[in-house]
Amino acid sequence: MTAPTQVAMLLADARLPTGGHAYSAGMEPALTGGMPPDHVRDLLCARAQTTSQVEAGTAVLARHRVLSGESLQAVQDAWAARTPSPAVRTASIAHARGYLRLARRIWPAVDSGALPETPCRAVVLGAIAATAALPATDLVRLVIYDEAATAAAALLKLDPRDPAEATGWILDACAAAESTVAQIAAVTDPAAVPASGAPHSEQWAQTHARLTQRLFRA
């Protein structure tokens, strides 16, 4: 097993201590916003082709800039411009702190001063990928898988069902994005980061952020 494969498996493991258990990748906001549970598969596939690609492109660009010694602020700005919901941005930055805490222990070079003051999760993941020699294509697939798996895991807490069914939906979501992996992995300029949005999900996230009773932060 190669080192990059081990890194990808580690980062894709839900037991990784990053605080990911506090996030539902938009699942709880969607369900509390009125989306029927039988539409979950469609939601996962739609996010894999829209917002997850923004995250993946941001991570790839961050990886590229770390490897080339360039500033990451433009990467963060490109991500923010494509993530209009303040609730989603806030949740991502909070989640990134968990990844950064882990990285400081396992990959100390990640925290070399190149990161923005409050990086988003995708930027930190990209920096980890650069430091750990994770290929860009693996990074894209990791981000898309992780978002789908996080949402599916949250679903099992919010609307318990056969886990095998949810696992099948994760595979469907990854397959839905596979044709774009090579293109996203080639991103080296902020303008090339995918800009596909999901306005309904963004609105659900804003509404969800104001709830006083919820299981997940976002």
C-alpha cells in the first residue's frame, strides 16, 4: 500500500478526530427545511455535482499553491465568492480548525504560516494533501466522497434506515461526479475553481443556523 493511499484512507475515515461528527454536510438543514427523506439520494448526487465540486476545486488549488510556494489567500477568496451562505462559510471555517489541529500533530509543515488567518476546510485539506503527497485526483475523489459520506451518516441519525441503502447512495454520488475528476484535478488558477451553486441548500443552511434545537452545526 502506497503512502498516498494510506493518507486518503485516513482522511476518509469518519473516526478521524476533526469534529466532523458535528456536521451533516447539509443533510439536517435539508430535512428540517422540508425535503422528503426519499429525495436524499437525489440531494447527494446533486451536491456531488455542484457544491462538492467547489470544495474539491478549492482543495486542489490550495494543494497546487502550497507546492508552488504561492499565497493561499486568493484560494480562500475564490472559495468564499462561490459560497454565498454565511452559515456555510462559518461552519467550514470551524470545521477547518479540527483538521488544522490534527495536521499540527501529524503533518506539522501544514501550519507553516502560508495558511490564511481563518482558512476554510477545503484550504486546509489542500495543504494537508500537498504536505502528505496526496495526488490531486485522489484529493478530488476524497472531498466528494467525504461530503456524501458525512451526509449519509447524518441521515442515519436523523431518519434511521438500512445503512446499506445509504451506502449505495454514497457510491451513486461519487459516480455522478467521476466524469469531472480529471478537470477539477487540473485546477491551478482561482478563476478555474468550479462555481456551481445550490441556492436551495444555501437557504436551508441559513434557516438551520437560526434553530435552537438541532443535532448538527450545518
